[in-house]
Amino acid sequence: MGLRSMKRYIFFFTLCILLLCLLNGWQRGIKYSTYNHQYTGKNFTILLWHWPFGRSYSLKGDICWDLYRVPHCKLVDRRSFYPSADVVVFHNRELIQGNQTLSVDLPRPRGQRWAWMSLESPAHNGNLKQFANIFNMTISYRRDADITIPYGELLPKEDKGPAMEESPVNKSSLVCWVVSNYMSHHKRSQVYKELSAIVPVKVYGQWTKTPLSSADLLSTISHCYFYLAFENSVAKDYITEKLWYNAYQGGAVPVVLGPPRSDYEAVAPNHSFIHVDEFTSVKEMGTYLHQLAEDKKRYTEYFTWKQKWRVKLYKDWRERLCKICSQYSSLPHHKVYSNLQAWVSAENV
Ligand SMILES: *[C@@H]1O[C@H](CO)[C@@H](O)[C@H](O)[C@H]1NC(C)=O
Ligand SMILES: *[C@@H]1O[C@H](CO)[C@@H](O)[C@H](O)[C@H]1NC(C)=O
Ligand SMILES: *[C@@H]1O[C@H](CO)[C@@H](O)[C@H](O)[C@H]1NC(C)=O
Ligand SMILES: *[C@@H]1O[C@H](CO)[C@@H](O)[C@H](O)[C@H]1NC(C)=O
């Protein structure tokens, strides 16, 4: 190859690469604008001050876009990003255990928000009096948090499956319960004790020395008519994977004990669960469960929601953090939690 043709070759090669790059960028632009209607072009930077429970995950690449299709969201865990971070997130557990400290005197860049994050019930959040007048937003399972990160939720099914596809089959136990941390003072333990005197309750887990492996959990629950989705803490909106995963995914009708029925109705179809408060006594509830299991038609009605809804579980902290960006524009311009302790322990029960 002569020098001239070599030069020409390199020139065309470079031109092609350039064109490809342009085309790619243009397509990405189109993709972004279809997903994000209020395209602003601004990247939000979310700084996680420390990882929850000391377990970190990869933040390589454009993680919010790559995993969850949330655009313009830069998730970082290196503190050198502090000066440019729009939101700095502090997970509560490490703060109250003293593994991490808040540098309250750190000069806060203008407009930066500090977020308090916890998925625990109020009883397990420790004393929050020390955190007055520090945080601008809350990230919790509560519906009234600035960013709500539930344990699970229902999303509409895109393709409606055949009507009775999910109808329950092959049940061998009336009531099942999985419990590892049994405490006799828990409200749920009292209800269990009374209920098991009336109807058979099959118990699994650490407490009875019959633990279920995660591989066996759902298939075991699928053989039960009812599953006791009893929360260990009774608190506003505190509805955990015991409902979303164990009961709903396991294919048993959940019998729930936790916040009031209205909290459940706000996030779950009315006729998909049974709430202990619907009955004047545990005895009455036992009789109801027994009769319902005998009546195949009425029992099956508790599964009709599955035609329209599917369960989505939230397990990855990165997905929860990316949610900050999707809701950033609806955050109040100025907000200070002057009494975080009072907000967290707000009762509706
Ligand atoms: C935090 O400290 C507690 C005890 O103070 C300890 O048990 C726990 O393992 C520590 N957690 C991390 C993530 O370092
Ligand atoms: C029902 O469950 C039992 C116990 O797990 C199993 O042995 C049996 O094969 C199942 N029957 C059907 C029809 O699925
Ligand atoms: C939900 O169900 C309860 C009892 O099952 C019933 O009393 C109530 O009217 C229902 N609410 C709605 C909004 O359908
Ligand atoms: C966040 O809270 C701090 C401390 O109370 C306050 O000075 C600041 O104005 C707040 N920022 C926003 C954006 O609400």
C-alpha cells in the first residue's frame, strides 16, 4: 500500500468511526427523551455516605439507567463527591450504632439535601432526638416519606393471563406460619397461641427448630390455605416481605397482623388478604378460616386480584436510591425535619 492510499484509508476509517459515534449518541438521546419527559439534561448526584449494614454493591457505569432505566442519576459512594452532591444519604443503622458519624459541622453546599434512610420499624430505629434539624428528607417504607421505598408493591399486569391461571391447588395445611424470632410479649404471639388452640397451625422456622431453606420457603407455603403474615412490630405502613413475598408469592391467602386495615387497603387489593381486626375474637377468625377453606368458590375469590396485578419486590439498595432521582422534581424546595424522632414515631394505631 502506498503512502497516499494509506492516508486516504485512515481518513475514511476515522470518518466512519465518527459517524458511528454520532449515530449512537443520537439514538441514546432519543431513548432518554422517551423515558424522561421533563428532560432537563441535568445529572443528579446521589451520594451514599456509607453502605447499609456494611455491604457494598457495584456502582460501575450508569447504574440507575443500566439496571432500572432511571436517567440522569449518578449514584456514588465516594465522599470526594460531597461538594457536588445534590443529595447525601445516611442510613440510620450505622449512625445509631456509632459505626459512622454525622459531620454536622461540614459546610453544606447550597441546595444540597441530607436524607435520612431506614427500613426498620420505629422500635428498631434507636433514639433519634440527636438528629433534630439536620435532615431535609426521609427515605422509608412510609407512604408519607419524601421517598417511599416499600418492601414490595403491586404493578398492573401487562398481559392479562387466563382467568383462573393462578387458582390455588393442592393444599394440605390449613394455616402456616414461619417465625424465627418468637417473643411471647409480641401481639402476634398471643394471637398465634389463641388461634392454634382452635385450628391447626403449622409452624416453621428457628423457633420450632424447623428452619426452611430459601429454596423451600415458597413451595412449602404453597401447600397452605392461609399464611400468617404477622409483623413483629405494629407500626404505621410497616408491611414487609411477609406479605409481598411469603404469602402473595407463595400462593397462600395472607392473614395479616400489623397496621390498621386501611394501611393495607392503600397498597393491596381489598379482597386479597384477611386482617385480624376484622374479627371480634380470634375464635371467630379461626371459624372463618376453617369455613373458607371448605368453600372452594369463596376461597378462590381471594386470588382474583392475580389476574390484574403482579408483585414487585424491592431488595436492592441501588434501586431504592435511584428512586430519589425519579422523584427529585417533586421534592419541596425547602424542608427541615426539626423533630425527626416525632416524625418517625408517628402513630396511627
Ligand atoms: C457496627 O457496630 C456494631 C457494634 O457496635 C457491630 O456489631 C457491627 O458489626 C458494626 N457494623 C458494621 C457494618 O461495621
Ligand atoms: C400435592 O402435594 C404433594 C405433597 O407435596 C405431592 O406429593 C403431590 O404430588 C402433589 N399433587 C399434585 C397434583 O400436584
Ligand atoms: C373492603 O372489604 C371490606 C371487608 O372485606 C368491606 O367492608 C369494605 O367495604 C371494602 N372496601 C372497599 C373500598 O371495597
Ligand atoms: C436542609 O437542612 C439544613 C439544616 O437544617 C438547612 O440549613 C437547609 O436550608 C436545608 N436545605 C433544604 C434544601 O431544605
